[in-house]
Amino acid sequence: MAQAYPNSAAVGFDFHSPSIDGARQRAAEAGVCDRVRFEGAKAKEDPGNDYDWVTFFDCLHDRGDPKGLAAHVLTR
């Protein structure tokens, strides 16, 4: 997404440290580290708010409370 939308900034959250490390490595390889960051956070504990756009990629159904997570994101 960072390559397709070069004027945007993105934050990715995951609770799985190896996934975060892998995402950071791929961002570095793609040359988008200046506008993309990845942070560790549990589903309902993400530190951000006031997002313009939120996506879930093959993960919402794996969360213990997908409805709760969706409601949490909606209120941010």
C-alpha cells in the first residue's frame, strides 16, 4: 500500500513479534520505512486513533473477539 500510495503514512499493529520483525524487514527492502511503521499491540490496545482508513488482512477471524475488535476500531 505504501508503494501504491506514496503520499500516505501507515501503521501496522500485531501481537506477534516475529510478524512485526518480518514486516519491518519487507518495508526496508521496499524502501518505504520513511512512511510505514509496525508496532506490537493486542487487539483492543492499539495506541492510535483518528485513522482515515483501517484494514484487516486475514486476521480479524483469528482474534478471540472479532466483533469487539471491530467495534473498538470503529470508535477510534
